[in-house]
Amino acid sequence: MHIYVHIPYCARKCPYCGFYSVPGNKDAKAYFEALRREILKQPVICSAEAEGDIHTVYFGGGTPSYADPSEICETFRSLIWLFSIDDGEFTIEVNPNSFDENKGRMYRNAGFNRISIGVQSLHDDVLKTLGRLHNRREALDAVEASRRAGFTNISCDLMLGVPGQREEDLYEDAMLLIDAGAKHISMYSLMIEEGTPFEKKYGNRLEEFVDADLERRMYHGLRSFLNKRGLIPYEISNCAYDGFESRHNLAYWQGREYYAFGAGAHGYLNSVRFAHPESIEEYISDPVKRITEEVLSEEDKIKEKCLLALRTSRGIDKKTAEGFMDIINKNISLQYIEETSEGYRLTPKGLDYATIVMMDFI
């Protein structure tokens, strides 16, 4: 059983962010009341194949730590009560400028046991370029505060390929976060999302500001850097110590179904991919309204299972791959896919062409 909860509020929307969020906290109390109404009206569905799996709950955003922590904790407790969950991986996203030890203790007391910190960089010039509201010291303080609050499962985000960013700075950031206690690091290349201020600023000319070869060196270099220090690259954008992989995100990449609550949240239940309208006002008036995005056939599910599995270092298992050997052999000849004892996975070269490879399965 896997559950995602979207908190759409932010102190200020980052200029590169394409996720649904709004600055400020207008109607926040009414939003959380609507969120709990949706949760309590949701029928509990648990498929037979999910038996024995670890339960996961993920509060993302937006910026959950910008919201009133008592509202967050009450909503989390509503989920735990309704779904009768007594054990699992329970994650909350925070940003350094809106997080402190007191909030961390409230989250831990409520039952959250994993924290994901939006560090992005520990170099103030890079943070300024990204429009972040925190600085290097505040980011490291947030990691330390999460440890003092009782979190041992700590994840930190890093961005690469940012204009003006140096390769050696990225490795320094990673080392500092490891030393501070991070067990998991997510690494994302800067992307230009439609409708964002960065699209207006850079358009489709990002390579004029960040050399493409440098961005790829950063990506492969950081994966190697983390791997040598025990944080294994278990997915395209994620590295972790053994046992600290994100169980929630693994559920996505394994094609598992999951609940989704909140404005703009996307879910997958009963073979249907759905979304909530990206409007806080509309959500408050009708929190159970959903838009059907896609109904998956059994064939669709198998194709999706393949392309999602390619995101992971384990890749596609041999049984699942049987119906797609023409596609797999084509990509083996291009040196994008390689065979392993368990199945088939992307090569280092294939990581650079992952989107192209995955499109072959659609």
C-alpha cells in the first residue's frame, strides 16, 4: 500500500519548478480540512499482490515544511488510522528555510521516519541562480536539526548542470552531506519546464549556459563519487546506502498502484491513472473530484513495467523481457542496454539516452 499526499504551498515558487504549487498559505486551513475529507471518503483497496510489501506514505509538494506542522501531523494520523498502517516508510519533504528541530520533533512524534531535504546545492552562488531562499549554512543546519529531532533516514537533493556551477563544487557538496549524516542522495539535472520563469530566461538555449559535456561529466562523476563512498546508484537519479533506498519511489518504478490525495496530486488505482485539478479553490469545494488520464490494459501494464524498470540499476527481469526481445536486442546493438544475470539494464551510455530507449516500449 503506497500513498502520496500533495501539499501545494511554498514560501516562494522556485523559477525552475514545474510541479503544482502556489506561494503563500491562502486558504491553508480549509485545504487541510478538504484533504482529510478526501482521505476519510476514500475506500481502502489492497490488491493481493501487495500483501507482504512495505507500506509507504510520502508528503511532497510544494513545501510540506512551510505548512502548519500540526495540520501535517493530524493529516498523517488520519491516514494511519484509516488504512490501519502500523509500520512502513513514512517520508516528509522539507526545505531548509522553513524547517527547524521543533518541527522535526513534531514530525517524528507523529510517526514520520524518513525526511527528504531540498538542499540542491551548498554553494551560495548556485543557490542564488536557482532562486532558493536558503544558504549553505542553513542547509547544513537543516540536516543537523533533522538528526537532533531523531531522524536517521535522511535524504538530500542535489541539482547539477546549473549555470555557473563547477564540477568540483558538486563533489564537495556531496561529501559534506554524507559527513552530515545523509543516507540517500537524489541527483537531478536542471531541466527547463514549460511555463516556468526559467523557460522565459533560458528558453531552449540552456546548452549556451551549461556545456552539455560538462553536465554529463557531472552526472556520471557524481554517481561514481557516491558509489565509491558506499551510496549505491540504485536508480537513474538516486543513490543510497544499502537499506536506505526510497521504498516509496521504488513502488513507482515497479509499476505499483498508489493512492494520491491533494490538489494536483497524481495517482494510480484499479488500472486507472488519475489526477486532481491543479486548483486549491476547486479542490476545497470538491476534494474527491478526479480526472481520468489513462486506463491501462494488461499489455500497457507490461510495457510500462519494462520502461519503469529500466530506471533502476536492476533493470528488467528476464521473464518480463521475453515479449520485448526485439526492442532489447536493438538497444543492445546500440550499446544502450546490457544483459546481466538477472535480466537487462541500461549501460552507462544508455543512461544518457534513457528517454529514447524507454520510448521504444511505448
